[in-house]
Amino acid sequence: MQGALAGQAASEQAVHQEETVVQTLSQDRAEHLIDYVRQLWDNQDDFLKQRHPLVKRSSLALAWQGGGEVAIPSGADKIRAFHPTTYVQDESAFMPEGEEALGAVMPTGAYVICNSSAQAGWYGDQCVR
């Protein structure tokens, strides 16, 4: 459920901004999230589709005219190839190298959204500060 909300929030940002990146636990999960956002777009009213047309559709990315969204698997090294306006980290507490990936994004000045189920570790420590 959190992943779906993350995808919905990211797609809202992507329609209006240049690059939104959603980092997930695996490529399988990234594809699932992109498919969810694609279904939201496919089932909206035609006037909204005309107002915010898609220019690219693939299993790992959707891009809107004037904006975009990309989902990528986990790993600190993978995020370094992007310079997002908005960054969403899904299931942060369970993501290998999640803290390092977040550290790589912070210098970009991106708007950051992290969500996760409960788990002891770096993410839990951030939540109690």
C-alpha cells in the first residue's frame, strides 16, 4: 500500500516537474510500481490524458510531456546516474544501501520522500530523532 501511495505521489510530481525517481527494493517491484501508475493514467478521464500526455511507456519508466518519472532498483550506485527534482525511496528500512542511496541524493537538493514499514536500523533511528 505504501508503494502505491509513493507511486501516486511521484506521478503527481512528475506531471509537473522534470525528473522524479522512485527507488525500490528490486526491479520486479519497480516494474510493479510503474504498472500501477500506468493503470492510474490509463483509467483517468480523457481530458486529463490530453492535458498531461505520456510520451514514453516502458516497464521501468513513464514520461510525460514536460515531466517524467523513473523507477529504479535499489543500490546507492544506481541513483548516482540521476539528478531528480523529487526522490521517493520505497521501503527504506529494508533497502540494502538505503542510507547510502539517500546520502547520494541529498546533495542534489531533491524533494525527498521516504516510506517504510517498521524495522530497526538506520531508518528507525531517523524516525525517532
